[in-house]
Amino acid sequence: MTAALSIGVAAAIGAELAERIAPAIEAAGFHALWVNDVPGHDALDVLAAAGRVTERLVLATGVLPVDRRAPDEILARVDALGLAPDRLVLGIGSGAGSAGALARVTDAAAALREGTSARVVVGALGPKMRTVGAEASDGLLLSWLTPDAAATQADEARAIRPETHVALYVRAATDPAAVAKLADETRRYAGYPAYAANFARLGISADDTTVGPDGAAERVAAYRRGVDEVVLRVITARDEPEEYELFLGDVAAL
């Protein structure tokens, strides 16, 4: 099995940059554009901009936190932006706080699947949330895993429901100038208690879960053998448009 290859960005890049790079992402044959929803920036707005300048590219959120974005609000925004359900993947997550997280995501997935024909996937870290995602949605969005850990978790999800689609976020930098920023991002996530606990549970280091310029082709190939979709989350040095275009060219050549 060779996974589909997609591109991930943060909503903070804005609609203008999304409109610039989305046609290149589609033309290069990538499967989807995934956009992180972050405070102050709406992933759905960025995806709508990308959708206006593309025809086939799948548009996905990675992820909408349902503690601050209720299903009714998400559905209303999707409708207002004219996002086509056949191209849309609504990735959702529990958001801040662990209390009630499983029920919150289960209920949100059910409401979204009832309200739209777009696919719904669950961003999941621990085993309980992965089970919820496999049982209550169309798939999982995993992150910060080694190739072996990702393949193991994908197999576990398919054992629950064989048709579960398993996507994996992988932070990636192809420009040597972006390596320091990739290291900063890695240290930041390693310091979050939930992620630190997950790394300890799996017996891996955060540094083992990224793709850098050295050996990128072999590393990406290893990830693509274990899951259904690999989302390369772009890390650049200065977030300039030309850096994103360089990244796309580097990855398309792998």
C-alpha cells in the first residue's frame, strides 16, 4: 500500500497565500490541502479561498476544535462559504481540556455526519480517542508518530472498522534554512503534557517523528507504507510564498 500524499498548512497563512499555492498543489498531483484551524484564523475561510482556484483538490480541516466551534456553527459556515461537500473533509478535535472530550467528539461527529455529506475525521492522540474516531466517524487524523507507530495505529483502527481512513500529519522541512524552525516546533510540542505523555507511552522521541532535508525521500516513503494518507505539514523559515513553492517542488520530486 502506498498512501496518498497531501499538503498541510496553518490557517494563519491567510486566503491570499492559499489562493497562490493551491493551484500548484493541485497541478503537482497532491491529494488534498489540509489547513490547521488556529485562534484568530479560520481554516474554513482559507479552504474556501483554495477551493475557488482549484477543481479537484480535496479540502480538509486539521482540525476544528469542537469545544469552541459547535457543529451547528461549522455547518453554517460551510454553507455560507459554499464549500462543496464532495471535496470537503471536516477534521475535528476535542480542543482544550480532557473532561468530557470523548463524548464531546462523539456527539460532534454524529451531528456533522447528519448535517452534511462531507467526510468527517477525528484528530486523535490516545487509544480511547482513536477508538472513538474509528467507530463514530469516517477516519482518523494522527500526528507526531514514527512510521512504525503510525502503521501500528492504522492497523488497530482498521481492526475496529476496516474502512476507516487513516491520515497522518508529519511536520516536514525540505529547506536547510527551515531546520531550526522545525526543531523549535518539535520542542514546543514535546513540551505539551499530553504529547509528552504520548511520546513516553509509545517509547519514541518527538525528534523521531519529523521529516528534514536529509533522507527526505526514504522517510516519506516509509510513512506512506503504513497509512492511507500522509499530510506533509509545511515548515518554512520565514513563511514567504516562494518558500512554500520551493517546498512543493522539492516534495513533488521525491
